[in-house]
Amino acid sequence: MKRIAISTLVALLVLAAVGVATAGKYDEGTLVGTWDFDMVKMYQQAMEAAGQEMPPGMDIETVLQGSYMRITFNKDGTYAVDSKAMGTQNAEAGTWEVVEKEGDTITVKSTNPDKGQEQVVKVTFIDKDH
């Protein structure tokens, strides 16, 4: 399973910004596969982006216990997300395409027809699994 770290969080189900740093050898083929989100890092970054801190006495690992988010990017340009957070199971599907490549970073546009949403995120690779 591959790991993802989110650089920004727009909503609970957001496409990933995938960790960072090699020599520009990555493209849509590298993104194809199933990726697990780093839930602790995602939550920390969301709190930071919102200018909030964990309340005293609360532990992020305890709050997120049993939570997960997994996204599968398929070769045919479709994706599926499966997640569970704070006891709520969620799933969504849509399409994706690479709209720009620069070094180790690719820009991905995703569309969720059920929700009428389109989103663009930058994905930066550390290696083929991060």
C-alpha cells in the first residue's frame, strides 16, 4: 500500500498531495494504484490551516483511532475513495486526469459527477511509493 500526506484539506474527501523529492521521473503512471492517507498528518495540517490547535488533554491519535482514507487511481482515469472518520463511513468515485507536470510534481484535476465537484490538486512525489 502506498502512503499519502495531504498538504491542504478542502473537505474530508480531498485528493492527495503525495509527499516529495526525486528527479522528475513521475507522471500519471506513478499515481495509478491504491494510496492510504496519513490521517494524523492530514488532521494536523487541517487544524494548522484553520489556525486551530488540539484542545488541551486531547490526543490526535485517540481522536482518529479507527479512521482511514484510501484512494485508488485507475489507469482508465477513474478514481474511488473509501474512508471512515469519527465513525462515519464514506465512499465516492469520479474521474481524474493530469493537467500539468513539472519536475516531481504533477497537477491532477478530479471530477465527482455525483456531487458536481471539480478539484485541482498538486501531487509531489518523494519516491514511487510516497
